[in-house]
Amino acid sequence: MTAPVPQLATRLRAEHIDELLLKCTGWAYSPDRGGTITREFLFADFRQAFGFMAQVALMAEKRNHHPEWSNLYNRVSITLTTHDVSGLSMKDIKFAQLADRTYALYDAQPA
Amino acid sequence: MTAPVPQLATRLRAEHIDELLLKCTGWAYSPDRGGTITREFLFADFRQAFGFMAQVALMAEKRNHHPEWSNLYNRVSITLTTHDVSGLSMKDIKFAQLADRTYALYDAQPA
Amino acid sequence: MTAPVPQLATRLRAEHIDELLLKCTGWAYSPDRGGTITREFLFADFRQAFGFMAQVALMAEKRNHHPEWSNLYNRVSITLTTHDVSGLSMKDIKFAQLADRTYALYDAQPA
Amino acid sequence: MTAPVPQLATRLRAEHIDELLLKCTGWAYSPDRGGTITREFLFADFRQAFGFMAQVALMAEKRNHHPEWSNLYNRVSITLTTHDVSGLSMKDIKFAQLADRTYALYDAQPA
């Protein structure tokens, strides 16, 4: 029997995390602060990187779920965690998946 | 003999415009205000449209050549002209080509 | 007796519009398309104008209520209407007020 | 006799740095990587923070001088250094001053 689907804003339990991270293959898990996931995204230049950041900012504001993120020229690093549950929640998994889909655009044609 | 390449900030003459517009096939020429070109870009949603706008804004500021542009949800319309020469210049042609290349990213994967 | 407060996504009736527009003094009403309101915002330069646009884009995406807007260098024009009700709704009034509050920042120190 | 004004893309010498940092009072100097300066900016919310980031992105692209920066909700941290000279240059000082002037807008009316 599979584990029941966790609620959006509930802290994910260890057995869910392993399973869910299989859907976010580019993301690295860290046990810091109860659990975070991080991915670095590469772009052709700053302009592309900031276009992606603008899209991510809109995602974040709409969901009221804001990343810890940094940028240097053509690199954007995003770290996700759910402060309210002191760890990872489904909000982070869904955000990671949407960021991945958004990045697919830029990744396909990096020049 | 082909016409010499026009200077970046010089007003394009009629014979150049026809030739150059062949490189900007999506753009429509209008004789308004000495000459303008316009293109409408379609996106999957507002988020993609604004990601594109952020990239275009960076292009504009870097070149100090700013478009007349409008947006409604998933549509962005850009009109180019060079105010200083009261018509089209190579600045507009180059801007159009760079906007087209930027859009190619989004156009390829519209969902 | 004052008129009851209209629902967020209901079409505003004429008697509400006059009253509500007093709260949006910079906005011009037009009967086009069942009713729209428009305001032009001026900035020190393109950079400020686009900073404002980024804030407005986040507002729009969060509320799922998107403006018709245009920009030329240091000017941003915003037109609001509620397509679903074929006219103005409280969504437009609230959006206008939030845009005004956002603009107050830039207006205070235009250089 | 005062020291001569350093060139824009030259590595600043120790005696210049002390003097110039007096013009960037909010910035903290670190000797890391030959010299960096860092400042954290606080905003009312994510929306204001991202409006500021959009302005900073335009500054960076125009000058072809890109910061290392990060954001979490209403906080933006900017670190400046000039990679080409392995330390601080006048590009960093000028960028810091322009970021400060841009921030003055938001700082004045933080709500």
C-alpha cells in the first residue's frame, strides 16, 4: 500500500521525501532547518537568467511561497523549504516541479 | 552594386527598408511618424509574457533604445522607431532581430 | 441609506461607479467595452518605470486580474476592466487603489 | 595632496578604499577574493523587494557589471566585486551608490 498523499502545508515525513524527490531529480536534499532542497540553474547570459527570475517571482507571489535564491550573472540557485512547518512540504515539491518546467524552456536553447 | 550598410543611428532610406524587413518577417511596417515596425508575440500565459518582457527591458536599457510596447495577459505588442531620426534606423532592425531570437525560446514550447 | 457594498466580481452599477471613482481620482472612466478606467503614470526614467511594472505584474498575477498596459520610456499607462462581467467590478477599483499606493513611492522622489 | 582619482576598471588600493567607503556607509567591506562590499536592503514585502531587484538588474545590464545577490521575501543582499581586477574597482563604488539612491525610494515609505 502506498502512503496517502500529504497535505499541501504539512511537513513531509521521511518516507514521503525519498519518494517525492524522485520527481525532482535536479534538486539536492539537505537536512538543514528541518529539510531543504536546492537546485542551480544555468543560462546563456544574465538576460536569460533574469527572465527566468521574473517568471519565478510571479510563481512565488501567486502561491505566497517564496524561495531563498541567489544569482550571479548566468547562474540562479533556488533553495526551498516551508518555514511554517520547519521543513519540507508539498508546496516545495510543487514549486520545484514548476521551476523545472519553466527552466525547460531556457535549457532547450541555451544560446 | 548593393547599397552601403547604413549607420546605426541614421534614418533608413526606402530602398534599405524593403531589404532589411526581409530579415524581420514577423514585423509589420507602417509609415506613421516617419516609419515604425510592429510585431505581436503570443505566450502560454501572463507569466511567460512577463518573463519575455523582463528580457526585452534589459535589452532596451543596455542599448538605450526603448520600445513602445503593450501587454494584455499572454500577448505582447512591440513597436519600434528611432525618435532621433524621425523614422527607422538600424537600431530598430537589430532590436527586432534580438527580440525575435529571444521569443524563439518561448515559441518553441508554448505550454 | 447607502448602497450595499458590491461583490468583488460583480459588474458595478452606475451609481456605484461614480461613488467609487472618487477613491481613484487619477483614473479616467470610459464607457468602452461596458466600462474601463485608465491612468498614466510618469517616472524619472525607464528604470523606475520598469521597477513599477514589475510590482504591478506581481499584483496582477497574485489576484489573477491582469491589466491592459503599455509603456514608453518613463510613462506607463494602465487600463482596467473585468472581462468576465463585461464592465467594471470591485476588482478594478481595488487594483487601481493598489497601483496608486505603489506609485506613491516613485512619485514622492521622481529623480 | 589627495590621491589621484582611480580609473573605473582598476583595482582600488587600500588608501582609496577607506576613503571611498565613507561614501557607501551602509556597505560592509570584506577582504575575501581581493575585496568585496556587501549591503542588505529591507522592504515592506516581496513585491517591493522584487521591484527594487528589477531596477538593479537594469543597472547591472547597462553597465555590464553584475552583482552577486540573493533574496528572501523582503530582504535583498548585494555583494559587489570586480572579477577582472580580483578586487574592488570604482565600478563597485559607483554601483553601490546607485543602488543606495534607488533604495532611498523604498526606504522612505516602507509600507
